[in-house]
Amino acid sequence: MQIMKFVLPDSVQKVAEALETAGYEAYVIGGCVRDILLGETPKDWDLTTNATPQEIQAVFPDSFYENDFGTVGVKTRDEDETLAVIEVTPYRKEGNYSDARRPDTVEFGVSLDEDLKRRDFTVNAIAYRPKTGEFVDQHGGQEDLKKRLIRAVGEPKRRFEEDALRMMRAIRLSAELDFAIESETAVAMHATAENLGKISKERIRDELMRILATKEPMAALSIALKLGLLKYIVPDLERGIGIDQNQAHSYDVFEHNVRAMQHAADKGWSVDLRLAALFHDIAKPESRRWSEEKKDWTFHGHEVVGSRVAKKALEELRFPKETVEKVAKLVRWHMFFSDPDQITLSAVRRIIVNVGVENIQELLNLRICDRIGTGRPKEQPFRLRKYMAMVDEAMRDPINVGMLKVNGNDLMTEVGEKPGPRVGWILHALLEEVLEDPQKNTREYLLEKSRILSSMETAALKDMGEAGKGAQEEAEEAELSKIKAKHKVD
Ligand code: ATP
Ligand code: MG
């Protein structure tokens, strides 16, 4: 038996002590033990004990018990949110699994040995008792941590037949920890892959999100494909396998999508963007036509069909509506024309309206992922910075007389000016003052000032108006150079 004292967070230590003082055993267990042994900070803390849920609640009056698995949430009032609730679960022994999802029966309080046997992977089945510093590791978890292996506890095939979600957990953990899946475990996953079809979409979605959020989602999806699991996760993706693209691409459609997604992960971009990258060319297979003229494949309209396919696939996985809409939009507009030397401001405005101003940066990032995913080495950040400068330019309010709190009509009705060029000159003279001091842009001040200007002779007023126009142009230019400086373009 191995004894080694770990410094645990105060709250964890206290919960364990309270249980031991009340005469029960308390072990820290599962992912948090694995994480400490790896030198990482656990995301949550689990304890296991020989006390029943009722006995646990008697020790911790400030606790809640709202499930069928025996897990009691103990409130610690710790400021660290990973420690605010510590989950304490009685040792559990599980009965038969007849639906590949959940045990038919759960028994509490049998023994730690039984509890360790029901756990999914050896690295998750190490227990540590704070009171004594004792490690209980009956399935070789520490050995596998050293070898960096995900290995099922017990007989792998049986374990996956019990609960098929464990297969996704294996892939997710291997991606999170950068561990390999031990070969017998992998063989069993391949053999029982079909059972994943019985798992609820919500649970699959949660694991998929976590896979995408890791640093190596490409490796994880490749394993899922190899083991025959991918078709139960995102079936649409497999359609791109073996579909060659045009000469600009080094990879088939599947690999291109996956590589684009991996680039989003490399950049640390959002999971939404990773999803959009994964789906962006999903409909290329059905949109592919041979062009005699180009002697190459074309994919007209694949972004329109692809957007629908992505939407349906994500809805099936019960993704939140906002995610579905956002990904569908990004896929729909990923072919946007982006040459900053040729595009007009009004075209940029249309893209902004289509994809939404809140998504425009991600649309550009998707373009970067798309490029990198073809196997072309460069991101071309310069062109995209130029494009972003155009976006800012298209979005800002122009500097002109329209921004004044009075208009030509006011000058005629309130001040008595006659229609004609004098109205324009007065407005430009007002604009010059407002540019100088924006505080002056009030109706009262401008009307008063207009009366003075209105009493002036035409020649003098014309000079003032033209000076105002000059000031307007200068101000415009200054704004544009600010935008360009911000995006480091000229
Ligand atoms: P993380 O907290 O990083 O997701 P974790 O390993 O702690 O990883 P949890 O979902 O918090 O995962 O589960 C806690 C522990 O419960 C696991 O370490 C494992 O021992 C056990 N466990 C969770 N899900 C299963 C399952 N489907 N089958 C068997 N054991 C499981
Ligand atoms: Mg955990």
C-alpha cells in the first residue's frame, strides 16, 4: 500500500474530516485524484464513503440530495467555485445494465472495492484517503497514468456494453489528457460502437462539445472515425470521406473540414467557430459537378445546402438555438467575397447584415481556417486586416451634416432661411463648430447660431460654408486613418 500525504484544498479536507469524525470512511476519488497525480488542478471534487445518502446529509445539514445515484452535494461556502459544492457519493455497486445506458439497480454502501470496479477507466479509479494518506489503486491506474493510457476497468467489452457513453468519455479523456487508448480497450470500443446509437443526443452533444474544446479535436475525431463511432456522433461528416476537391486542395472534403476545425483549436477560437469549421464544407459531396471548361470540380451553392445540413445536424444533437443559428450563418456565408482591393463598402455592409455584426470577426476567422485546412500554408492576415478595417468603416456613422441636431427644414421653418445654397452653407458652418466642440450639438445652440448665420451676407456665408466642408473632409480622413492604424493597414 502506498502512503503519501497530499495537500488538499481546505474545503475538501474539512468534508473528509467531518465524515471520518462521524465514524465513516472518506476517500477522494475519480477525476480529481487523477488530476492531482498529473499535477493539474481538478475542475471538481468527488468524495466517496461508506455512509448512506441519509447519513451523509446528517453530517452536513447544509447539503442537497436530488438524484437517484446517491450523490449528496455538500455546500462549503468556499469562494472558489470548483469547491463551493463537493459531491459525496456512497460506495456504489451496480446491478445489470440492460439498456446500454444505466444500471437497473444501484446498491449503496457495500465496499470501496465494489465502487472502484464500477468506475470507467483505471486512471479514474484511484482512491485517496486524506485521513491516512493511503492510496487504493486496484486496477493499475497509477501505472496507466505513467504510460499515458486510457484503459477500461475490468473487461472492456462488458463495460462498454453496460454504458456506451463510456466510449465517448474514453475519446474525450484521451483528447483532454493527450493519452492513447489502450489497445484492448480500443478493440472493445470498435466491437460495441453500435451501442452508442442508444445513448441520448444530449449526452453525446455534451461529450462532443468537450472534445471540440480540447487542444486536439482532430486526433479525437480521427480515433472516433477509426473505431466506427463517428457515425453515431455526427453522421453527416463521413459523407466527405474520399470526395476529392479541386486543385487548390490537398485533402478530401472530410479531412479538409477536420483540419479547418483543428486550426480553430490551434488558435484557441470558440467552440462555435470550431463547429462552423467542421461543418463548413459538409455539403460539398452533393454539390460537386465536373466542369469541362475548367477541367476541374465545382461546388456551386454548397454553402447554402451546407448551412441547412449543419442546422439539421446540430438541432438533432440538441444544441442550443443560438449555437445552431450562429453556425448555420457562418457556414452560409463562408464563401463571402473578401478581396479588399476589389470589394466595395456597400458589399461589405451586405455581408455584415447577412452574418450579423457580432459574427463578422468569426466569419473572417473561418476564412482563415478554411485556407489553412486546404493545406496552403499562409493565413494572409494582411488582407483580412484590411477587410476588418473596411468593416469598421462600413459600420461607423459618417461625418456629415446628418449628424447635426438641426436640419435644412428647421432652418427654413424656424429661422426663416429660403430654400437654396445658403441652407447648405449654414449647415456646414454649424458642422465645423460641432466638430470642434461636440458639446455644441444641441438644438437650442444650433438654432440660435443659425439665426446669426442667416443674417449674414451671401458671400461671407459661402466662405464659411466652404471652410466647413473642408473641416468635414479632414475629420473624415482622420477617422479613416484611425481605423487603418487600429488594423495595422495603410
Ligand atoms: P471531469 O470532471 O474532468 O469531467 P471526471 O473523470 O471527474 O472528469 P466525472 O463525470 O466528473 O468525470 O465523473 C467522476 C467519476 O465518476 C469519474 O472519474 C469516474 O470514476 C466515474 N464515472 C463517471 N461517469 C462514468 C461512467 N459513465 N461509467 C463509469 N464511471 C463513471
Ligand atoms: Mg469530475
